[in-house]
Amino acid sequence: MSIERRVNLSFSNLLTFVATGLILVLLWQLRSLIVVLMISVVLAATLAPFVKGAERLKIPRWLAVILVYLGLISILTGVVLLIGPTVVEQIQRLFRRLPTYLDVLEALAENIAVRFGMTEPEAIEQINQLFDTQAVTRWTFQASQQLLVRSYGVTRGIVGGVVSLVFSLVLSGYMLSGAERLISGFFSLFPKPWDDRLASQVVPVSQRMGGYIQGRVLVSAILGLAISVSLKFLGISEFALGLGVIAGFTNLIPFFGPVLGAIPALIVAIAQGGWTFLWVLLLFVIIQNVETYLLDPLLVGNTVRVHPLYQLLAVIGGAQVLGIIGALIVPPWVAGASAVLDNLYLKPKLLAEKSANSEQLSVSS
């Protein structure tokens, strides 16, 4: 009997190991589809409140989804047509002047080094290499490639990325139009009572995931507009709109995005000389504090309810695995997972502990 049990146990373990390996291989082969599904769920959760708002106006759900997508496309197209040519022209002009700005920074760095007694030829050569246009361009390309190559590896190139984005939009539309049937059909696969418990988490998970993206987009738009207007008043009107758009886009990535968005504006400010650099630096310090202590808690934190440390880890982990795409879509998934953890584990655990404590108090009394 013991030998048969050992054989059966070993055989079942072997089957489990093989099945797990096959599933992992299958998931790896389908990683592009999984990323598309992740993006689609995030898009659907972001647009769900607008679809529900249209439904309150007695509009059929399928028509509400179409109207929401048409409205979104119209807004994006209008913004691109309104400011797109100016932004592209300013960014191109900025890149053309980058060698001149780097020469100014190089001269400034050499003067500072001489003041501190760093007159060795090796130190001057290192400064020259630091501000060499080709070296800066090469470093920027390599750093960007390390982030983008992960995204390209998942989306299979730029064309594949565009196709995946379009597919994600279409798929999220199908999710929104047939949400109830999809939810009921998927969770019916789980045994009772977990089917009802998991189905009840769809709304809070959607609210947290959608609230994260809505909050980040709104914060980025506010900061981009504020930076553009402020830079214009600070004497950098030539690149104000382009620098504001760059800062707004980079701000979609929390923690690291604001720092990356400030670098181009600070380079331009240093090259212009005078007090411009200090004013621009003060501007971005104020912007960063307003975002950290006012906008993020008000527009993102109250909805997401995820500790900033976990958001930071989600951004870093997502960027390491999926590049820029991961830095954008992994944090809302962490926010959704936190809703499931709170509602299905932490809150019942807290209620059970309170119930146990009350019973102990009643017994002791």
C-alpha cells in the first residue's frame, strides 16, 4: 500500500509539474495577447464611467460605447490639430539647438571646475565627453532603447505596437458593450460561493483601475498646461508649449516622469543664462510639490488607495518587464488587485478578529 501510494503521489506530482510547465510555456507564447488584454481591461475600466453616464440618459449601451469612443477620438484629434504643429515645430527647433546648449553647459562646467581647482587635463576631458553631442545622443538612444526594446519585444515592433493599440481599443469596446454577459460567463466557471464573491469585485476593481488612469491623465494635463504658461512668463516662450507637452507626457509615469520632464526645460534655462535657471528650477520644485501633496492625493490617491511605495514598485517592475508600456499599465492592475485583497481578505480578517475579541470579552465578563 505504501509503495502504491508513493507511486501515485509521484505520478500526480509529475503530472502537476508538467502541466504547470506547459501552461507557463503557453502563457509566454501568448504574452503579446496577454499584454493586449491588460491594456484593453485598463481602457475599458477608464471609459466605463462615461458609458454609464450616457446610459443614464436612456441611451442603449452599444450606442453609448460608440458615442464615447467617437467623443474620445474627436477630442484627441482636435487637440492634435490645435497644438500639434506648434509642438512638433518647437521640439524640432529644440533638437536643432541642442548642440549649442550643450556647448554653453560645457563652458559653464569648465568654469566651475577651474574655480574649484580642477585644472587637470583628465578632468577637463571628462567634462568635454560629458557634454559631447554625439555622446549625449548615444547615451539617450541607448537608455531609451533599453525601455523601448522590452515594449517592442512584446508588441513586435512599432507597427505591431500600433496594431496592438488599435486591437486593444476594439477589444475594450467589446468588453464595454457586453460587460454583463462577459462577467457572468467568466465567473460562472468558479465554484460557489466564489463565483458571486469574485463577481461582486468587478465594480470596485474597475473603479480603482479606471480612477488611476483618469487621475494620472488629469494631473498630467493640468501640470502640462501650468508648465507651458509659466515657462512663457519666465522668458522661454520659444519652447514653452513643446516643453509643457513633454513634461505632461512624462508625468503619466509617476515618480520618475516629472524629473525626466524637467530636464529639457532646465537645459534651455541654463543656456539662456541669468536668473532664468533658478526661476525654472523653482517652478518645477513648486510643480512637483503641488503634484505630490495636492493633486495626486486629491485626484489619484483617494480613488486608488494604494501606498506610494507599492505604486513605485509597480512602476519599476512594470518598466523592467514591459518597458514604457509596463510603467503605464502595471500600476492600475496593482490598484485593482489591492481592491480584491482588501474586500476578500483584509476586511473579512478584520471583522473576524473583532468578532473573536468581542466573544472573548463576553465570555470573560
